[in-house]
Amino acid sequence: MVIDHGRNPETGKRKRVWHSGFATLGDAVEARTPLLRERDTGAAIDPSRQTLTQFLRDEWLPSREPTTASAGRRFVRRV
């Protein structure tokens, strides 16, 4: 399944994100709605824009309990 994410403003080329691995067509159709919602609400990220370290440090860790956050910061610093 391919989800169209508009056009790249610099190149004018279409941005497409491929999703695969569905066992049946029904599974793919069922997965389509949440994927489109992510695209439309801006929850879907461009993989080239954010590293795992950035996500962990800026989004995931601040939302965790204080003990998890302090242990997680030590881990992210090593990565």
C-alpha cells in the first residue's frame, strides 16, 4: 500500500510512503485509515527528519515517569 504525502517543495516530486507486510487485503484496508489519519494530523514523520535519539530525547522521555526519564537520559547519552 502506498500513502501519498504530497509534493516535495524543493523538487516538486511526490512523496510516497510504502507500507507492506499485510497478510490479507482486509488487513491492509483496515490499516489504511489510521495511516491516513497520521498523515493528515501531522503525526507521521518523514524518516529523514528525525533520528531515534532525537525522538527519545525530545518526545518520549519527557512523557515518562521521573525514574524512567532519568534512566532513559543516561541511555540516550550513550547512543
